[in-house]
Amino acid sequence: MELELTETQRLIRDTARTFARDVVAPRARDTDRLERFPVDVYRQMGELGLLGVNVPEEYGGAGAGAVSYALAMMEISHACASTSVGMAVTNMSSELICQIGTEAQKRKYVPELVNGKLVAGAFALSEPHAGSDPGAGKTTAVKRGDRWILNGTKQWITSGQYAGVLVVWARTSNDGNKGLSCFLVEKGTAGLSYSKPEDKLGLRGSNTVQVILENVELTDAHLLGKLGDGFKLAMIALDGGRIGIASQACGVARAALEASVKYSKERHAFGHAIGDFQALRFMMADMATSQQAAELLTLRAAFLKDSKRPFTREASMAKLFASEMSNKVCDKAVQIHGGYGYIDEFPVERYLRDARVQTIYEGTSEIQRVVIAREILKAAGA
């Protein structure tokens, strides 16, 4: 799909496309099969500016905006969704620190996050019994003298073992959502540990762990934002994060569609390429139409963010539509490939496995519908 892009947006997209084609794609199968977190790839993405696409240049980022970020995510995801999810969380973490952090926090963490020296960032919000309802989190931060003592367990933490800094939510009072605060925890801090990586259906090259905090001591310098603002900060970050996951869904679906078109030209049955049969042509027509519709929704949300206009509803719409689209497109891709779609000789089985989680993380499809309906009713009331 071609849109009227700025020179900067085209440069970021083309840089990501070339890197994805030459570096990420050739090793995507092994990244998945061997469950190998590609540290060297993250460092290279940092050198190219892909870990801080929307971070101001003064903190080492590209300062290229949310549309550029969405385009870059689509390209990396087209090659390897496992790699793109860590890229997404690192961008989200560094951007949140830039938005909310003190000048000292920005100078200390952001440049090394976006240049790849810290490898990745992590976003530690979910807990074993608190996913869609972050206000139910039980991780605590108790003030003792001049120290904060953190205890608890975080669940489903992307890049957790490799992240140089983790953005961690903890309860500083019992006042519901208003009792959550946000802290920056550095890798190697005493009391910080991890479970073994989760054995996942898809995104197997993405490191996903429990993060365990046992009497982790921090100072006020590690508090991100104001005390009690944690829930608000999570919602700010998730709005942008949903653009990232919508972009990932678009990239994976485009890869599945392209693989299906290629296979339909090569595979013959009853004396014809299977792409000659109307049933498959209609499937690919639907796949292409829904994939491009999702890209437009996603870029619209990113454009609104760049324009400093409200984009909560649009981000949720993009994430909802794109993630459900990606699952349908990847499922059809496997069907088009027939038996070969079910084995790893062809990449569509990986695309389907990777797509499945897109309707779950960064807010389930059900949560997106809650957000969209709330925003529609709010606008009608206003």
C-alpha cells in the first residue's frame, strides 16, 4: 500500500525494510525453532534508530514520529514477529520515560535503551492474577526510611531476562487504581530474578518470563512520575503500545498473504495453478482487503498521535481490527497451503502461531471493545 509519506517516514520504512529483509528474515525460522533471543539484532536495531523511533533526538532517538514507528514495526514484523515484539516494548518503555521521567532519568536510561546498549526495555505491569485488571495488582512498594522496598511477581514480561531497565508497577497504597505507582528497576538489582522462559505457542524467539521482586531496594530517584500516577501512566503507554501491536498484526498478515499468493502460483492441481480457482482467488481478495484496511486504521491512529490529538479510541480500533484480521488471514494462509501449511517447511504455520497472541496482549479484544464503546459514549455525552 502506498500513501503520501514524508521523506523521514519513507527513510525509516525503507531502513527497516532493508534490515528486515537482509538480517531478520534469514534467521527468523531458527529464532523461532531454537527459541533464541537475538541480542545482536537488537543492538543493530539500536544502531539504526529502530529502538527509539519516536524518541526525541536529544535523547538519542530518531524523533521520527508515531507513523514512522508504525511503518518500521510493520516491516520488522513482516520478517519476524518474535523480534518485533521486543522492539515494540523497548520503544514503548523509552517513550514513556521521555514523556514522564525526570531529566536525570531521561539522560541516564533513554540513550542507552535506544542505542541498544541496554539490549531492550521491559514493561512489567501484568501479574499472575491481574492482567486485564491492572488495578488488582498485588506487587507492593513500601517506604522504609529513604528506601522503597518492592515485593511481588510480574507475569508475561517480554524481554524480561534481557532488559537493561524494567518499568515496574507496584502498589504504594490501598487506594485502588490510585494506589499504583511506577518505578524503574535496573537489570542486576539485588532481589530481582526471573522464572524460566515460558513455553509459548508462538513468538518463541521472544523472551517471556515471570519477573520476581524480593525486597528490591530503590530510592526516590527510581520513581517514574508522581506517587499514585501508575495507573494513568499505564493507560498512556498502552494507547501507544496498541499502535505497535496493530502494526505487528499488519506486518504478519502481509507476510502470510504474500506467501499465499506465491504458493498459489506454484502449486498445481487438476492441471491448473491453484491460484486459477475462484475459491482461492476470493480468499486472497478478502485477505488483501482486510489487511490494507487494518494498515489504514493503524496509520490513522499513529497520525492522530503525531498530531497531538486524542487517539485512544482509534488505537483500540486499530488494535482490535488488525489483530483479529491477522488471525483470520494467517488461518486462511494455512488453508491455502493445505497440508504444507501445517508443517514448518513453509512459514505460514509460524505466522499463524505468532498471530494468535495479538488478540490477547496489550489488552484483549474484549478490553478493546470496552475502550471503544466507552470513548464513543463519552463523545456522545459531551
